Amino acid sequence: EDQVTQSPEALRLQEGESSSLNCSYTVSGLRGLFWYRQDPGKGPEFLFTLYSAGEEKEKERLKATLTKKESFLHITAPKPEDSATYLCAVQAGGSQGNLIFGKGTKLSVKP
Amino acid sequence: IAGITQAPTSQILAAGRRMTLRCTQDMRHNAMYWYRQDLGLGLRLIHYSNTAGTTGKGEVPDGYSVSRANTDDFPLTLASAVPSQTSVYFCASPSGNSDTQYFGPGTRLTVL
């Protein structure tokens, strides 16, 4: 069964304190791994897509990496505006194209 | 940039009533998806459509139906709402030639 597990469930950081969020997955043929950011009351906002082990992508203070079993979202010197829930999802090869989501990590960055 | 609109933004509904949630995309993409998001459970697929005229069941389809008469619209219908259908509903569609799905702003539905 395809499955995505995110940890930790919640993370509190001080402004400037770097950390990483984890996304472990089991999937029958990975077609893509996606990271989204979700603010309260809003829809998920796309951040990154990763397709193969070893791939890395960066955007401002965020960097996503991928191995054969997990992905990390590294946050460097976070700011309060980075506070949000971060969602990880996988798309299985041969699937109807839908995403299988983890439950998310709620990040709070205090000034 | 993804263009997905959903209506209504929120709705309070009596149990047993019929309700249709609307989703429209302006990207002319073939695939569209409906997810529900519940606290502690994450986002789960309800129904999907790979192209106009076709639909399929996702992980949690019971109590819901969809139709896809054209490329732009993908309405989700609750024939007889129950309290367990209280949730936030998101419509999604890929953009361009990528698999990346873009989400609408969501509909918050409360069934009493």
C-alpha cells in the first residue's frame, strides 16, 4: 500500500534556527514527490517537485532533497512568515495521477 | 499560473439535503481531482476525472458523485449530506505539461 509519513507533526523554531522536516514514503514506482505549503484557511500552495533520488531543489530559504525512501525539506534561517503547515505528497507510477498525502508538519517560527 | 475557482467558499447544510460544490479551471487541462481534508487525516482523494466524459473513484467516494460534461467544470455532489461529510473540500488540476497539481481555495462544508 502506498503511504506517506511526515515528521515531526509540529515544530517550533526561533527565527534564524535552521531545521529539517522529514517525509518518508513507500510507493509502487515513484512518479514524483511534491512539497506544498498550506496557510490556515487556504489551499495547498505548490513548492517543489522531485522525480529521482539525489535530486535537490531550492527556493529562497527552502531546499528539498530526495532519496529512495524519504525526502527532506530543509529550512535555513527561517523567518516568522515561514510559519505554515508543510505537506508532502507522492504520485505513484501507473496511478490515475492522484496524490497521496502525508498528514503534514505544522511549523511555527517565533521572532 | 494555476487558475482554479471553487464555490461556495463555505456552507452550512442540514443533514439530508443535497449540495453541489463547484470547481472550474481555466488551464484547459484534462485531469481534475476532488480531495477532502480532515484534521488528523490529511488530504484524501474522493473522485477524479482524467478527461471530459470520464470519472473514477478515489479513496473515499461513498456519498459523493461527480460529472465531467466539459473540460473546465468538475462539480461534486452530495446527494443526501451526513455530518461525517463535514470537511474542507479542495479541487485540483495539473498545469501545463507537468504532473504538478494546483489547488483551488477550498470549500468549508459543515453538515448539521
